[in-house]
Amino acid sequence: MAAEERSSPLPSTFTDLMTSLAVIFILLLVAFWNNKQQELESKDQELERQARELKEKQDATQDLRKQLLDSLELDLRELAAQGVEVKEDPKDPLGLLVVIPDGLLEFETDKAEIPTAGTPFLQEFVPRLATSACAFDREQEDALHSIVVE
């Protein structure tokens, strides 16, 4: 009995220390987890906001594209009888295609001269295209950034 009364409090103290450390690590883990959750939520909100902005800009771009398409079709309607067609470019969500009849502007091999039938067509087509594009650009506050001729 005397040996039992003289036992060291070390095991009890060691157990208390280990329990305290375990509680501290658990609290740190919970705090870390909570911070990461908050970061993820804020990033999700930012992504949702950016997705909404992108959708709005895409819709606005599609609206402008449709307006320009309608404007060009209206301005070039007299050339439609010659086979000129205005349509959306399936490869470019921002682009429009003005398709002219085959053979009208085909150059001969190793030649740089515009074909005979192409000159009157270009004299009629280019001013109409320029007038339409400039009028649209003034109405839409510089929405038209370039015209590519291929």
C-alpha cells in the first residue's frame, strides 16, 4: 500500500498534456477547414459573378451581331439579286460573312488584276459596305472594331 500511495503523478499529467495537445490540433484543423471553406465560397461567388458578366457581354455581342447582320442585309439587298449573301460566321462568334458569287473575283493564276466582271461589282459593293459599316459604328458607339476582307 505504501507503494501505491507514493506513485508518481507523471502518467496522469502526461495524459492531460496529450489530451490538451489533441484538442489544440483539432481546433486548428477546424479553423483551417473553416478558412478554406470561406475561401472556396468567395471564389465560387466570384466565378458566378464573372459567369454572369460574361453571359451579359455575350448576349450584348450577339445582339450587336444580329443588328449588324440585319443592317448589312438591308443595305446590300439590291446586290442579293447578283448572289451576294450576308450570314453569320460559324467559326467566329463575333464575325459575319459577306459571300459573293463564285467566279466574280477569282484571279487568274500568277495574275494580280481584278477580273473584268469584278470591277463594276466592287465599285457598287465597297461604298455600300463602307456606308453601312460606318453608319452602324456611329449608332453603336464604336462597336465595330474591324472589317476583314479575304
